[in-house]
Amino acid sequence: MYGINSKLVMNKEISIKLKIAEHQFPLKVKEEREEEILRKAAKLLNDRFEFWQKEGKHQNFSKDKLMTVVALEVVTKLLEKNRIESKDIIEEKLEEIRILLEDGIMK
């Protein structure tokens, strides 16, 4: 689903082409790790696009509307994940504070 064309440019930028929902996107990235992340993101978007395209009640949606649904789904999951991670971090910090307070009270 997504393109695999890439070439190394003199200034160590990599030119890649991603195909997302039947559109080609030429991009330049500075490192292979960034390329890997972009390709995984393109694959995820294409997979979700295909899912919603095949979903019965959304078959009549335009491709733009389907991509909007995909974007909403992906961003919602990202925000939920960040909220959970933020909550975990807050709980860890509160535990550290509790321990410090207990240590201070015991001394």
C-alpha cells in the first residue's frame, strides 16, 4: 500500500514517497529512523482507511470523509494513550512525594 522508493541525497537527507489513501506524498527525511516511523504511520493510516472503506455504513463516504474518520480515530487513540501515560507519571510522582514525606516525618 505504501511506496518503498528511497534514495540518499548528498546532505544525508533521504527522499521517500509514501502512498496514503491512493495519494502519493514525496517527503525528505533526515534519518532512517524517521523514515521507519513515517512508513509505519502510512501503513496504519492505509489499514484503517481500508477498514472504514469496507465498513458497510461508510461505503458511500467520500475518500476525504473516510480519511477524516481515520484521523479522528487515530488521534483519539493517541490522546487516550497519552492520558493514561500522564496518569501513570502523576501516580509515580505522588508515590515519590509520599515516600519523601514519610521519610521526613520519621526523622
